[in-house]
Amino acid sequence: MKRVHTALAVVAIMTLLAGCSASGGGVKPTDVNPDGEITPHEISWLLSRPADGATIAIFKQLADEYAADHPGFSLNLITTPDRPSYIQKYQTLAAANKLPELFDTDATPFAQELAKTGQMMDAEALLKDIGVYDDYRANALDYQRFGDGSLYMIPLQFELEFFWYNTALFDKAGVSVPASLDDFPQLCAGLRAAGVTPIAVDGQDQWPLERYMAFQPFRLAGPDYVQGVRTGMSKISDETGQRSVDWLSGLANARCFDDGFSSTGYSDAQALFTSGKAAVYNIGTWELANLATNELDAGVRQDVDFFTLPTVDGAKTAANEYSVSSGIGMAVNAQKYDPLVRDFLKFALSKYPAAYAATGALSPTTNVQTTVPGNATPLYQKALDAADDLGTNLAVPWDTQLDPTSNTRLQQELVLLMQGNSTAENFIDRVDSTIAENAPKFFG
């Protein structure tokens, strides 16, 4: 995945810090119920979501309903599904103080700078003010929080990430579901010996590969470990990081990933699994329609199951705590917040969960029930039920936590390590050095 060059990010942040006090209009981030008339006008939303996805379709419908009672209102959707292109547009507009009323963002260091400079509304205060805060899943809200616990993004989805696996291929190789993360190299070796590709991974986009970097530290040290790494307070050379890199090296030696994984794209990785050529595929419930309905190839449909992130000896996190996300969040621009924006959000957020759940997706709230599609396999309901048995700790994606340059270097070094083209020692040295050089620009 391409990342915006650090220089652009730094310049954008410096511009914001220099210009925020001079910018006019808007309200304080906590002034969630401003005085004044509700005057209909166009509002815009800068998004990074599939143009044909449920969220956009539902908000279009809700905007039309709201406009029927508020002539002059319209919702302008500025869609850039390609995430790297979106990030560049988002940061460029932020640097120029030209973000629209609503915009998508992860809980990244860049977004936290926006919040610190008063550019984003306090989402917790806003959700409480319009009376929907208590409806949200705690995990959905927590995923959107910054490291200090503050909440400036509104979740619009809820996803659980599983290891999907082919039971027939496991039986063929005489292997079983790993009881520990440390069992993965042996699992891969058994599958390879049976002529089976162990794990399909989208190495081209790199973020799926980065998930594997996060697994061991989450189990060994808990979710706060990455907060120390990203600021340089903790190092990959520490015991937790060293064990993670050693584990990754074990995966590489056992040839766990598909041959040529670095050039395997998202759809190619999924096809390897759904065609029965790969035994394991780590992906989230956003793919339920492809993995747990009759859309899945009939040749493998009865052989697909899933398991959650295995634990390790001495784990700091529980078996029911793993990668759970609420996707990219919706932020509200404090400079353009007014009574109309508040009123529309109150209207939309009260209706959105039911409409979203009706599409077969997990809602970020608990006050609605997901509609299971008629063509679903039993695995669909099993996945939904898992959402009701979750712990409080989340394995957050590292790509939303590290500064851009350090994240890019980590992704590059991961590919080299997993290809066998770099040693664990070189990996640790290069990543730690990059973080030490660049983290102070964001967290110093």
C-alpha cells in the first residue's frame, strides 16, 4: 500500500498548528449543541468507502428523506475509494483548512493532531448529546479512540477478523487448528508436506501482512504495546518485539505464505482460498457474503470454517480478544459545525443502524439485529454470534498507529523478512532506527 510521504504529513500538521488560531467560523469541539436556527444548506462528506457499498447507499437514502422535510438541504458525497489517494487528498485539504463538514479518518497520529488543534468535534460529547451514545458497542467506540482515550470519530460498521480455514485440506495434511500462535510454523510445514499452500495473504496491499506483525505483541503484552513502539518508548528489540520477529521468521522458514505473496492482490488472495488452493485466509466479517453464503464455490462450501486468533503461554489478553474493528470513522469538522449538521447527524445516526443491519452486516450498535440473508450457510450466524462474546481489549492495526515513514519501512522490511531476503537482526535494526528518527516529528 502506498503511503503519503512524511514531508507532506509534517508540512500539513505544521500548517494546521500555525493557522488554527486564525481560522474563523465554527465552534469549540465540545460545543455540540450550538444556538441558532436550522438553516438548510448543502453539506459535504469526504469518504474513503466503496461507492457501491451499504454505508453510502444508506446515507444517500437518509439524506433524501431529510431533504424532503428540509428543502434546500443536500448531502454531497466526495468519494475516493482508493485509500492511498484518499489519504493524500484528506491531508492536503486539512493543511489548507478546507476539509468539508464530514470526513473519513482512522485514529492515526495525523488525525490526533487535527483533534488537538480543535479541528474535529468531540464525538463522545456529540453522540451523548443526540442520545445514541449508549446504543454503541463499547468495542466499536474503543476502536475509534486515540491512545489517550478521547473519541473524535463515529463508527459506522463493526467487523471481526477470523482465520478462515479449509477443513478438508487440514484433514488431507493431518493437521489441526493451532492451539497457540507458536503452532503456526508446524501447521504450515504439515500443509506444505501435503502439497497445500498454507496461508493466502494479500501482500500487495501490505496491511494484511502487517496484521501478522501485531499478533504476538498483542498476546504477549496487550494492546498498549504498539503505543510504546510508535513513540520509540518501546523497541522491536525488546523481548516482546524480538519474540514476534522470531515467530515471523519461523513462518518464513516454514513457507507459510503463498509463493509470490508480495505480488498477490486482495482478490487474488481470496481466490486462492475460495478455490481450495490455500488452507488458511485471515480476513474480516466484511467478507461474509463471499465466505458464508452460497456465493462461495460449491466445491469448498461445506469445508470452510473459522477460528479466532490463537493465544500463547503467559498471554496478557484473553482468547475472546483479537482483531475487532469498526472501520474508518466519520469525523465532524468543528470549523463547519452548525445546528443543521447536528440535526442531520441526529436524524441519520438514529436510523442508520437498522438500515445497515438489514443488509446482513454487523451494526456498530447493539439495539438492532442483523438480518441473515436467505442464502447464508450456518457459518454466517456463527460469525455473528461471535460478536456477542468479546472481551474488552482490541488488537488494533499497526498501520493506523505508526507515523507514515515508520509504517512504510515496517511494511517493506516485513516483505523482505517473510521472503527470506533479510534476517531478524536486520529487520529489528532497520525498523527501530526508522522509528527513532521519525517518531519525534509526530510524538515529540
